[in-house]
Amino acid sequence: ILKYRLGDKYTFSVPLLTPEAEDLLKRLPEDYEGEVYLVARKIDVLIDAGNSYIIVELKERGRPSGIGQLLDYKRLFIKTYKPQKTIRLAYAVAYMDKDVEELCHDYGIETYII
């Protein structure tokens, strides 16, 4: 997982090491890394925006649970990849209630209706 290539402008399904995935990684030989990928959490889209990374969560409808996912993904991304760039969060949805949009704003999460 740590060999996962970052650096493309857009990277999809970026794996993140959870404690469970880390434990599995320690117990399995290196050539079984694909097994760890199956249990890892994954960022929907990671955008390399030059001086920052943008972690994007894609959903049909924006819900508070997606905000929790983004916050957890940021924590795990920093732990897994130790990036030297700032991290931004974005929630891209087809529909979002105003209260969820306000909550995103409170946490500094960018919102996009797609």
C-alpha cells in the first residue's frame, strides 16, 4: 500500500491504512499486499493541486456521514503517506441539504454539486 503511486493529477481509490490493514500488512508476506488493499479504506478521488492535495468524497446525496468519512480519510492519509503538502477536503454530490452544506463550511470542506 505504501508503494501506491501518488503524483498523478487525479488518482482514484487511494488506499488508506486502517489499524486492521496495518496489522494484516505486518502478518502477510510482501507479495500479498493486494489482500491488504481489499480491507483498506479508500479515498474516492485524490487531486494533486500543486501545493496541496484535495481529498474528494463522491456521493449521490450529501449527508453528515460523508463529512465524517472525509475527516477520517484526512487523518488516515496523513498517517499512511506523510504528505508534505497541505490537505484540502471536498464533498462532491448530486444533491446537498443546506444544513449539510453549512456543516461542511464549518469544517472547511469545499462543496460541489455535480
